Amino acid sequence: MKDILIIGKFGQLSQYFCRGLEEKFTCLSSSEMDLRESKNIKRILDENVPTAIINLSSYNEVDSAETSYDNYLINSTAIREIAEYSEDGDIPFMHISTDYVFS
């Protein structure tokens, strides 16, 4: 069993972690863990038994981010669910909300 769970398998940042390091990380895509379905998040986390969680996923359609309900579910509700799971299990949780690098 791999200890570290990465959420957002096909994102720009995740590809650096997941490519070639599959033996160290479990990387989940949006089809494996749909963050819009908050009722399934804790069940999927339980199935993977992580000792650490890194969330590199986000809703990143900039033009519709202010009006999309998916944005709220992915960038707010899902993060709360993951954070609560991490707190309850005393599991380290890292969340990076952007792949942009600012000067």
C-alpha cells in the first residue's frame, strides 16, 4: 500500500509528482475521486488509507469561476471534507490551490 495520496492526477503540478513515482504515491484523477460528489470523498479516502494527503486539484476555469457551482464544490466543499477527514485521522494534509507562479 502506498502511503501518500495525491488528488488531481492529471493536473499540471500532479504530473510532476505522479510521473515515474507511482511506487511512492497513489494518484487519483477526477474520474477516480470526483470532488463534486462530497458524499463519496470520505469513503474514497478510507479505501486508500493515506498517511498523508496532497491535494493538487482545483476548479481552474478562470472565466467561469465566479459563477460556477462546480467551483464551489471543488474549491470549497471538497476541501472542507478532506480537511475534516485529515483532522479526524491526524493525517497531514497539504492543499495547493493554483499552478500559477507569481513574481
